[in-house]
Amino acid sequence: MKLIVQIPCLNEEKTLPETINDIPRTIEGIDAVEILIIDDGSTDRTVDVARELGVDHIVSNRGNKGLALTFMKGVDACLRLGADIIVNTDGDNQYNGADIAKLVQPILKGEADIVVGDRKTETIAHFSFIKKKLQKMGSMMVRFLSGTRVPDAVSGFRAFSRDAAMQLNVVSAYSYTVETIIQAGNKKLSIASVPVGTNPKTRESRLVKSIPRFIMQQFSTMLRMYAMFKPFRTFFFIGAVFIIIAMVPSVRYIYFLMIGKGSGHIQSLILATILFVVGFQVLIVGLLGDVISFNRKLIEETLLRVKKIEIDDLKKRDQTE
């Protein structure tokens, strides 16, 4: 049983030593623990420091690609290296590395496909009141959209089984945290949560540059992911809203028509017609989206089969060599 801990990095030369030294190299039930660094175009000595610390694997982006693409590049690399379990953590030493042993236990016991570390954000001293409330509200929304019970949806400290990692297809360029949970929930993967510790803040977040921008990015990701997996339900709701609103000017026009004043309120009829047309068009879009979603599922199944074939071939080559 091989565990690979992947660490997406962008200019983490100062915090990387603490992060790596905190990662346990022996865990009960795990035969080998390896560390993989994904360098996202760092301009400092991140890569050199990683080599000096004896990191097992280093993968580099040509320039800065962003957290989501860097995360997926790491997952693909871990799978090709034969990882049975993949743990993702941050390079800023935010999470308690010793808790990796807790993260992997539900997967080792066969109880979960994905395990998300719960930071207990309400207890983190350097989190502001607003940030704590936003984290709580955002996690509630993710739980609703994904049908899961993850209390800390934006926690980047998480473990994936080999099969779960193969099924992930992150399409967002911003962050992977919310998207992977909504994907996993809709793909009926089992998700568990375990409490994890955090370390004092070492630097400001690079992902949350402004709270309004962060909210908009995460909200758009949630909406896009939900519409991707539930297109008919999403567009049916939107179309129904337009149709219900259209009923108001319709009833108004019918009332004036019945009392002989319909000619003076033709604008109500025009407005109702426009709203009805828009509503029905949105419903048609939902039907088309539903058909497209079936095609997406077939494509994802094909991609999963291709990944398994590629990884099995790599394993065979390693065994022969």
C-alpha cells in the first residue's frame, strides 16, 4: 500500500521545510510514504529546497497555472507513480502533518473513498468573524448541492483512494475544493470527515485575495458544477420562475379584458408573452442539457477506462524493469 503526499507549491521556500518535516514517513497500514511537490512556476528556491529536503518526486509547471490545474497535475502524477492513496496538503504548513495518519484511516478500513480534514474553523483564532461565517454558509451550500455531510468544504487537507482520484475531472481554473466534493457527491463516492489540527498562520492566503471575489468565484463554481450534474433540475427551476412571473401580467390583462378595458393594457399581454417564451426556452435548454449530461457521463467512463489501462501498463513496465 503506497501513500503519496502531494504538495502544490508557489514560492514556498520558507515554509516548505516545516511542512515536509511534519509529514510522517511511517503510518500503520501503509507500506511506503512518498512526497511529491508540484511547483506552480515558483520564482524562489522552492524546487531547490525540496531537493535538499529529500523530496521523492518533483513535478513542475511551465509558468503559473493556478491551484486547480496544479492539483490535478499532482493527482495524475501520483496515479502514474502507483499511489494507492493520495493525500493533498498545502505548502504553507497550514495543516498538522501528523494528522495524515487520521485522514487515511477511513480509506484503509474501506469506509470512505475521500476523506476531508475538518479544521473546526470556528476555533481558529486568526480567522475573522466574517470568514468563519462565510466558511460555515459556504459549506452548508456545498452539502446541499452535493448531498454530502462535509463540514469544512474548502479544506485542502484531504485524502483520496486510487479509484476516487481516477474519477476526478476538475474543470475550474480557480480552486478544486468545492468542485471535487460536488463531483464526488453526484458520482456517489463515499466522503468522510475527520477533525484535523492547524498551525499558526505563516502568510496571507494567496487564494483569498478579496472576500467578495472569493465568494463570487466559489458561488460560480457551485452553480456550474450543480448545473453540470443536474441540468434539467437547474433549468426547470429557472424556467418555472419565468413562467410563474408571467402569470402576473397575464391575470392582470385578463381582468381588464373582462371588464372591457383590455385594449388599454396590451403591454401586460406583451410582457406576459415574452416571459412565457423565455421560460419555455429555458426549459428546452434544460432538456438539451440533460441529454448532454448523458454524453458527459459516457465520456467520463471512457476516460476512466483509458486511465486504468495507462496506469496498469505503467505498473507492468515497472515490474519488468
